[in-house]
Amino acid sequence: MDTKHQNTPQEGPVAKNIEAVTSRVPSDVFLWTAIGAISLSLSMKLMKKSHLALFFGQWVSPFLLMGIYNKIVKTNGHDRKHRNPRMFRK
């Protein structure tokens, strides 16, 4: 066993399950959901419904952050180990 990867902290069962689910979601989903929230927020603002505009507008950042997490999982987490398992052996 490689001592370099032996002391690397391992993911817990909750994180592994989240990564398994989020790695199947296309990154575009989060981007389009954020754009949809922006559109809803703008529509509510134009309809003079400021509270609803703020509600929908506040969801933009979490959707984009989930998209970033999704991309990190795909490039450095769950998918990377499954795409190239030889990289983590030896």
C-alpha cells in the first residue's frame, strides 16, 4: 500500500452517499436553476412583489454553490476514483 495515500483522510458514509448522488446530476442543471431563480426574481420585482422577488433572488447563490460542489465532486472526488482506479492503487 502506498504510504502517501495511506494517511489521507477518508470520506464518511454521508459524504460518500451525497457524492454518489450529485455526481449523476449534470452541471447544467444547477446553472439553469440559478438562471430560473433570477428570472423569477426579476418577474416578481416587475410585478411589484418585492418579498417574493427577494425570496427567489436569494436562491441564486445556493444553486450556483451546489453547481460548484458538483463540479468539484466530478473532477476531484467520486468520479475521479471510479474513472481511473489505478491512480489510487499501488
